Amino acid sequence: MVFHRTARPWLAVVVLLLLVGTLTMPAYAATRKLSIPNPNGDVIQGFEVSPDGQFVVYLADHDTDDVFELFSVPITGGTPTKLNPPLVENGAVRTFAISPDGTTVVYRADQDTDEVDELFSVPLVGGTPTKLNGLLVENGDVGSFAISPDSTTVIYHADQDTDQMTELFSVPITGGTPTKLNPPLVENGDVKTFAISSDSATVVYEANQDADRVTELYSVPRTGGTSIKLNDPLVPGGNVDQFIISPDSTSVVYRADQDTDEVDELFSVPLAGGTPTKLNDPIPNNRDVFFSISPNSTTVVYLVSQRTPTDILNELYGVPITGGTPTQLGQNISGSAISPDGTFIVYIADREDNEILNIYHVPLTGGFPMQLNPPLAPEGDIVNLAITPDSSTVVYEINQDTRFVDGLYAVPIAGGIPTQLTYPIPPESDIEEFTISADSSTIVYLADQDTDEVFELYQAPLSGDIPIKLNDSLVPGGEIDGFAMVPDSTFVVYRADQDTAGVTELYIADDGRATIGFATDTATVAEDVQSAEIAVVLNAPSVRSVTVDYVVTGGTATNGEDYTLAGGQLVIPFGQLSSTLTIPILEDNLLEGDETIEITLSNPTNATLENATFTLTIEDTTADGPDNTAIYLPLLVR
């Protein structure tokens, strides 16, 4: 199904956009500063949220101006912990990564010797760092590194044994003797790039291992062993210049001018080695090839790009990873994304060759492309797209001159009427970047929506409700320059000079729409239970403590005789979702039937109130108790 300019359903959408364009965006967001005041100016150079969402790790020059060190802070706030020990004069932490299990930070720093970068691991909560690399030769350095998906091992490359010869090493993340993964290299040889398979068993790397200036592809067990060459013999001048390991850890797809010099082609080979299979049809020698593997590891999608004197022609193909006949999926492509379930590809294309870009959806196995967006205004442009993690929805960004239709939209991947996610958007505004939450419910985007050239942070439900601003008001000259969502989608961490111009600090925000109330409306307890515990809950986390007052407002039970409860205030601290109201129950041994207590909540702070009334029934157990002996009045006889 292709939408045409005369399609009537879009009239309702335009009318709706004109109506909502006048709405005012509510300021519901709640924020909290995570970093501590810095006397040296810039605080945050880079940051990362731990995979379990419990900590933020960041680089800051807090103790010494322009000397960046490593800190971690709980997502719930508190005093940050410095992870590195004192650095040598002029030393600094360069880069870091958090292990997938969220327990360890690996970092590269010239910690012990100035200008000699080495590799260290340290518990994320703090402790004594362990040096991971072996003794370096004079002028040696550790380069890039990666942590295995199972969090047990660090792979790094370094000129550890021979100056200016970069080789590949494996070491336990807790420390130990590194294992060299590559065999002896040819003179002037080097390991170029590497990747770890998702099952953590194998390392694949590019190196000019056997011949100088000839880059080839190898695999080797993560713990060391015999390396296997994966590519076929290359023609003179040929090189492997890119590879991807399939998500299921069975195959490697690589690009190389293996058969014809200067003609890049695609090949698939088992991760354990074997005969490579060419995946593409013949490609002219003036074209570039770009590729990716579907998340389900079944299909390779590749783009063949040809530069002409006036244009760039891009054709998109899909082919089984094991080989077969490629299927053309689209032409004149300017951007694409594969659905996380590996069944569809969505792309931006000038399919009609009329200089108008639209979004299309097509199965990876091929088929007729379906247009997802309505016609754009003259000079309109689609500039970006992404697919939700649950593969149900496409989020795309358009840029055009007509007011009330600029911004971000969501449309079902199977087709339907798009929902505008960002409004009101002034014509001159720009959306710098956006990300979709892991639960596929919201987007967070960075835009100069309220003030030209001042980029701030917003969140919008994919259902199309009004967006909210996440950051607090910025000082003049302030701006947000980076953000990340916590993995469970509850919070957004962002970096900004929000409070002091030129001083970048770290903040956490939620959508500010938390509600507080009783978990249930009613409950029943026996009179002899001694106490009843009543849950008061939030429907979503809040970055600030939430309070609510409570008081007994009715019921048939008597305070002080059947129970004791004075009015008071309940607190749910930042990072928690519930608190408990404890009511002591008094057993009076009177046969009086069931009685009730009615409790009401009021005056919430940092949340709105729902389910404000609760009724507790105290069940009379006097008649059933072991010590309850019947009392008979005497019978009087005349």
C-alpha cells in the first residue's frame, strides 16, 4: 500500500496537528544532581550507566584541574567514589568500560608512568585497582580493549612485547598473566581491529600477520590457542577491510577485494573456519559496499553505492547469510534500519526518483515496499529513523517548512496513521538526536524546542501524549550535550551546564508523572495479628523523595482500644517504589464483631495522589479463642 497525495485520511491528521499545536507543554519533570560541586570548572568528560541501572560511572577533573579521573555514583545519589588511585604527575584516565554484569570497571590510564597507557580493572563500587596488562617494552602502550559478554575476560591490543608492533592479548578481568592470542607476526606486522563473539568463546581479528601490508582475517579461542585464517587467498593488492560476527556466534561476514583488486565484495564464513561463500552478485569496480547482519543472524543486508558526477546511487539488497541469490530491497536509499526481530527492513528512499524522500517497509526476504509516511510538504525531508525494540513501531524525524508538522512521528511498522510525538515545534527548531526506551513506550530527544540554539531534553510517549521537558531551567549560555536512558527506562541521565555556564555537571531526571497511593483499597486482618502492614506505592520511580500525609478519617474501630495510629507523614525515598504504614492491632477479648479503620492520604509532594482511601477490616476472633469460656447467667426460679 502506497499513500498518495490525494489520500483523504491525512486530512484528519493535519486538523489534529493544528489543534494540538496550541497546547502548552507541562513541566512535570523532576531532576536531581548526581555529581558533586567541582572547584576546577568542567566536571563531566564522559559517562556511562551500568547495565543493571544502579550506578553511573564518569570522568571528571574534580581534584586537579584538567586531570580527568574516574568516579562512580549510585543512581540514587550520594557521594561519588573515586575508582583510580593517585595518578603520576600529568597522568589521566583516558577511557573506560563497565562489565556487562555491572560489577567491574576497566579503564585505560597513564596511571603509573606519564604517557604510558596501561589497563586496569576495579570494582564498580570502589576498591584497589588491578593492572591487567603485562610488562610493556620501552615506549609500549595499551591501545583499545573490550570486555567479553560474560564479563570474565578483557581482550586488548598493545605493543607490549615489541615496540611499534601491536599484538592481541587476553587476560582475566580480575587480573592474571595475559595470554597472547596471535602467533608471531611477520616483520612490520600488526593486529588492526578485533571483536569478541556474543558467546564469549572466540575472538576475531584483522592483522597483517602472514604478509606485510596484507590485512587478513583470523579467529582464535578467547583463552588462546591456534588462530585460523578465515578468508580465502587474496589477489595481489587485496585486503580484508571490515568484518562483523553474527549475533548467534556461528558466522563471520567480511568485506574484501579478495577476488579482484579494488573491487570490494562480501563473504560469509563459519566462525570456526571453512570455505568462504561469496554473498553478492558481481559489483562494478567503482562502487562501495556497506553491510550489516540481521539480529536473528539469518540475513545479510548490504548497500551498493555508486558515485556519479551528479549524484550517489544506492541500491539495497538482502541475501541469506549462508549464501544464495540476493534480493533487491530498494533503490536510492539514504538510511535504513533492520527490525530487532530480524524480519523487516525500514528505509528512507527516493523510490520514485523525484527528489522526494519517503519511508518504506519491506520484508528482508523481499516484496513490494509499503510507504509508511504521508506525503511531505514541498522541500520536506526525512532525516532519520529508528525501530522500537519490540519491532512494532517506526519512529522517524522529518524536517520541512510547514509549521506544526516538523519533528518526530511514530507509525506502526505494518502501516497506519502516524502519531506526532513532538509538538509544538517552531519551524526553526532542530532535533539533534533521539533514543527509544528499552520498553518501547517513550522517546527521549534533544532539541532547541523552546529557545533557538539552546538544546534541552524532552520525553514523549509513543502513544502521542504531550511531551515534557526533563531538565530544569538552564542558566544563560547553558546547554545539554549528552544523555543516556537507564536500562529499565525509569530515568534519564544527562550532562549539562545547567546551574553554572561552562561547568558541565551530571543530572538524573524522570518524567515527573509518578502517582502515590494505597496498593489496594481494602484488606482484612485477624484481631490477634498484633500489627497490620499497609503498602503505599508509586506507579513509577521518582528522582526525589515522595511524601504523603495520612490520617484516620473513619471506621467503626476505636483508636486506642482496637488499634493505635496517630496521623503522620510517610516517605518513599528516591530509588524506592513503596513504603509501609504499620498499624498496631489491639486484642481486647470482647465479643463485638468485625470492625473497620478508614485511612486517608493527603498533601503529596513530588507526586500526584491516587487511591487515597483505604479500609482495613479487623476480624473479631474472640469467640474462637482457646481461652474464651462461655458465661451463663443463673436461672432464677420462683
